[in-house]
Amino acid sequence: MDTTGPVPLMLCLSNNTKGLSPCVLTGEISQMCKESNEPIYITKNGYGDMVIMSMELYEEKMFMLDVHNKLNAAEEQIAKSKEQNH
């Protein structure tokens, strides 16, 4: 995790959710994901438990991962080609 950027948004989970509807919590978390445009780190009992993000952010991350993987594969092909030609 990049420690030089802004402080990540963190939520703490508790086993005590008396009086809170899971649907309300889901809606609020969904809204937070869309508004923050950053992954939200969820902790449980003070330890990292999961990371959630909007679908738009997820799709963007997956697209960029695919681009990086393709660039790495192309760079490897170029390096192999140079080795074979020498």
C-alpha cells in the first residue's frame, strides 16, 4: 500500500449491529464507494479484513492490470527476440 498518498477510508466491523439493517449498511457503504473513487479498507477487531470498491473502480483496475500484463508480455517478447538475434 502506498503510504505517501491520502489516508485510506477505513470502516470497522463489529459483531454488535443491533438496530441496524444490513440493507441500510449496504446502501451506505455502496454510496461511500461511489463517492470516494478509492478502495475502502474494512477492518475487523483492528485487523485488515477486506477491501471493497465500486464496480467502475474495479473495472478500471482490471483494465489497467490487463494493460500492464500485455505490456510485460510484449517486453519479454522483445527481449527474447534481441537475445535470439545476437
